[in-house]
Amino acid sequence: MPGLIRGVARTAVIAGTATAVSGRVQRRQAEKYADRDQQIAANRAEGYYSGMEQAAGQQAPPPPPPAAAQPDMVAQLKELAELRDQGILTDEEFAAQKAKILG
């Protein structure tokens, strides 16, 4: 029984010492790298705000040109031709609608 208590006590002392040493090492590293971490954060913030200023100073890019109306006109003319071929539109109505589409 005394050997068991001695073993448990020794384990407790070793575990306590390891915990204390580990805590000290962690605090030292945190202090050592705290300045570096602050500098990195400051550089990131500076880069972010300077990027925002540059973006605000630039003009917006011009809008893209309007899409070509050719495919729509062709599709409309095909529909009109189908309607004429089916007898729904007369030749005169077809010609009037075609003139509207073509401008």
C-alpha cells in the first residue's frame, strides 16, 4: 500500500510540474509573438482601407454594350413566317409586322 501511494504522489508531482512548465512556455510564446501579430493585423487593416480608398477613387467601369438584337429579330421573323404559312397572317399583315421588326 505505501508503494501505491508513493507512485500516485510521484505521478501527481510530475503532472503538476509538466502543467506549470507548459503554461510558462505558452505565456512566453504569446508575449514573444504578440507584437508580430499586432503588426500583421495593422498591415492587413491598412491594406484593406487603402484598397477601399482606391476603389472609391476609381470610376465605375462602363456598362457592357447591349446585346445584339439580331437573334431576336430572326426568331421573330421566323415566327411571323410560320404564322403566315399556317394561314393565320395574310401577306400584308406579314409585311407590316416585318417592317416593324426591321425598323
